[in-house]
Amino acid sequence: MGTPEFPDLGRHCSVQHCKQIDFLPFTCDRCDLSYCLEHRSYIKHQCSKAGNNDVTVVICPLCAKGVRLIPNEDPNISWENHVNTECDPSNYDKVTKKKKCPVRRCKEVLTFSNTIKCKDCSVDHCLKHRFGLDHDCPGPKKPATTSSSFWATSLLNVASSFRENRQVARDGAGLRRSSSGSAGQMEECPQCRVKFSSVTALVEHVKKMHERNSQSRVLKMSIDVCPKCGRGFRDPVSLVEHVEKDHGGTSKA
């Protein structure tokens, strides 16, 4: 056992009929004895101190799930409980069926380390066929036109045509009004209700009386006028003080 340089290297398996020399032995965490790879489990070396720590898992042939056999219990009971509660045969293909490269005649199994997703078609391929020319990439998928988008486009077209027809009708009505203004129809200012015989006069009135400079704002203020001297005051209190001081307290003219 061991070598001249490392005399303590390796151990014999503790199973009597084995006694194989293993340079990387396994030490049982219950009986503290050394075993080879074949006899490392509790069941293989029939560990007397395993107790409830012995875990045995059987793979179900119907759903490919692991079924744990409970110690000190009949395995048939554990199996029957699994079949009646959590066994799902549809899971068998998901577990056992391995995903392969979709390229024709390529049988490469796709794993975590050799799978590349194409940026254009978003399909997983192997490293050999990762480029678009290698797997005949159809390019980015165009969004399918749904019925909802079709009806939305139709409604927008109808709405736009309705607005155009209404604008044309308004323009025609304006032309009729301007042409009939000379016949005596009056044009009324929408702000001060002053009537004019022509549209030109109405436009000039609006520009002159109602348009304001965009850079300056005109604030409407109420001015109180002294009835005796005609002097104006913005504050009524100032008007009263003026009357009492300059006119002897009377406001009669």
C-alpha cells in the first residue's frame, strides 16, 4: 500500500470480500471506515450505523421522477403513494427527450455549453450552425397583422376622411358667407357682437380691437372717477380720501 515517496497513500476497502486498494478512498460518515467507489454507499457495505440516514431513490419509469424509499417502510407502499399522488406521465418526455439542433441531418444534442440563440430568428442552434448562413436563417420575424390592428387602421382612415369632408364643408360655407356679404348679410364679431357688412371689415375690426401683442399683456382694471374734478383713482379708498381732502368731504358736482 502506498509508494516509497508516499507510504500512507491509499487504503484498502473495508468490505471483507473486496479489500481493493483505492488511492482516493471514501470514508463513511456513520461507521468511519474506508471504502472504494463501489462500496461507498450505506447499502453496498451494509452499514450498521446508517439508521434513517440511508437514502434510496428509485427512478419512476412512468414519469422519470425520483421516488425516495422511506427507511423501515415497505418499498411497495412508497411506490403506491407516488403513483397515486405525484406521478405525471407527461413529464417523461420533458426529462428524457434531449433537445437537438434543428438543422437537418444535425444530431448534436444542445446543452448549456454548446447552445447559441440566433439573434435574427431567436432559435437555438449548436456551435457549428450558429451563423445565419449555416442554418438558412429566415431573418427577423415580421409581426403578424391581427384583426384588431386592421379594424383600428380602418377606423383611422374613416375618421381622417370625415375630418377632410367637414373641413371642405366649412370652407364652402365660409366662401358662401363672404360672397353673400355684399348682398346685405351681416357678419357678427364673436367677442363684442358688433355687426359688419363684410368679412374684410370684420377682420380689420378684430385685428384692431381684440388682438393683443404676444409680448405684452393688457390687464383690465376698474378706475373710479371723481364726480367733481374728473380725476381717476384705481383704489376706492384713495378716491374717498381725495374727496374728503380736496372737496371738503362732499362728492356732489
